[in-house]
Amino acid sequence: MSAYFIENADFPSFISQLIQKLPVIAPVAKEHLFSFEELSSEEQLRLDYDVTILPPKKVFFPPQQIILRFNEGKFEGTVSPRKQVLFGVHPYDIKAIDQTDFLYTEKYEDINYTAYRNATTLVGSNIQKVAKRAFWGSISHDVVAKGQDAFLTKLNSEGYLFEVFSEKGKELLAWGKFKAASDIQIRTARNINEDIKAQCPENIPYDKEEMARTIRHSFKNTKLWDDLAQDCFSCGSCNTTCPTCYCFNIEDSWNIDQKSGQRTRYWDSCMTIDFAKISSGGGHSENFRETKGERMRHRIMRKMVYLNEKLGTQACVGCGRCSISCTADIADPVHIVERIMEYSHG
């Protein structure tokens, strides 16, 4: 890792030069919310955002993605990555991307994902404003965010510390007036990134092993899970806004000639009614997670228990998107975990 410094006055020019050289996807304002979108000017960039509506995984794994086109007996893939920069990603989302990188390459590489991921330079940024339901300061805190090519920290009124972790990150230095960072600037950045953790409004105060063990032991407590999911609309918003959910569905659609068409994959949600519904032949079907309680239990087990050993931490990074997006306000992992832990301790 190498550290550099760029002054506030030179930062807009750096972003402007970058936009001219490469597509830059970064946080922009959407009225009072924020979204990762391609920049057309440096003025659009909002590094003071709290959390984006959808996670940055959409850059590599879009909500709707055509993966091939076919015509009679012929077909062609549609994976067409471009060299680009994903800029301004918060540490919790970097952790989520790192988890997804692992899960999509663990056994069988998903080239629809990795082609876009490998073509992208990932630049993180420090959290300047904390989201209203965030709890990233108390979950996965023992896991260091990795996978970024560079990381930017705003040093108050001075400028920005720019840490470089890869050759792709180093290439970006050519578009700005950077100089070597001082030890004081590096220490200041470390303190800024550490101190912000205490500002999270929500907190999970439990040891991850104890938490996973207790949640797993609650598996057969049907009443508890039914109570937790009682007000659920089964809309799937908690899944579709989650940065670590990676399930998808694939559908073939045919053109009017009934010879050609396309295969498309879509984000899918284990909280929707039909997710676990399968055909059993003869026009019949079975649903092995038919109730709302069963679906809630599966979601929480996946986030807090099932993947822990494989990932080395929970499959939840504490961004708070599920809590913010849930109309019934029941999806918050903090409140669910608290309820389970309180129940188990009498």
C-alpha cells in the first residue's frame, strides 16, 4: 500500500479528468436519496452520502441482465464488460463485494459477474455521514475491508488521502495532482475512519459465535419466527436492497417469430412467496418455505449463521438498507437478533 495526498482545490479537476478517460460510476443525489450512477460531470459526485438506495453490486450484477440471445439453433453470449471505475464505495459495501467475489468464484465461476468485476477499478471512500439505520460499526468489525484498488479519505478542510492497493489503483494517479502523503496525514485518516464507527445509531452487542449458536438453536421455535414475520408483506425489499444477497432467477423470453429470443437473469428474493415453490408434476407444486415465518427464518439464518464459517464472518455488513426499505419495519437484523437473544435468555 502507498499513500498520496491531493488538495481540495485539485480534487474536482482529478474527477473531471477521470470522467474524460473512463466511465465513472459514483454516488449521486436522487432528491433526498443517493444512487450509484455514471457521472457526466464532477459536480454530480456526492461523497457525503449516507447510504445508496441499491448497493454497488448492481454494477457487476444488474437487477436485470440479458446473458444470451438465441435464434433457432444458434446462440451468442451478451457479456460485454468495459473498463470503468466504481468510485466512492463505503467500507461496508467493499466488504459485501468481497463476499460476493468469493461466492461467485468459490466452485464454479460466474463469468457474467466476474467479467464486469475484473474490468472495474474499485475506489472506496470514507463514511462522512452515517445512515439512520446503520450498524456496520458492530458487525463484521473484525474483518478488514479488502478488494478495493484504492481508498479515499477526506481530511477535513485539507484535502484527501488516497491509498493505493493495486496497479489499477496506481493508474488513477496520472489524472490528478497527487503527492506523497505525510505520516500525520496517514494517521489522521486512520483516526477518521476509526472514530466514525461509534456514530452508528444501531448496535449488535453480541459475540458472533454466541449469536450464531443461539440463532441456530432457535430454528425449531416456529412461534418465534411466525411472530417476527407476522407483519411481513413478502415483498422482497429486504433482499433486493441487500449488498450480500446473490440469488437470481433465469427466464427465457421468445420473440413473436417463436424462433429467436433472449435469456435474462433477475435478482430474486427468498422472502417472496414463490421463491421456494417447485413443480411436482401433473400440474401440481410444492412450496418448502410456504409460511412467512419460514422465509424470515431462512433469511436470518443465511445472514447470521449458515455462511459464517465459509466467509469468516456474518453475511451481513450492517448497511441498514433492509431496515430502511421495509414498509412494515420488521426487517431490521438488529431488532430481530435482539428478540432472539432475549427470548433464549429467558
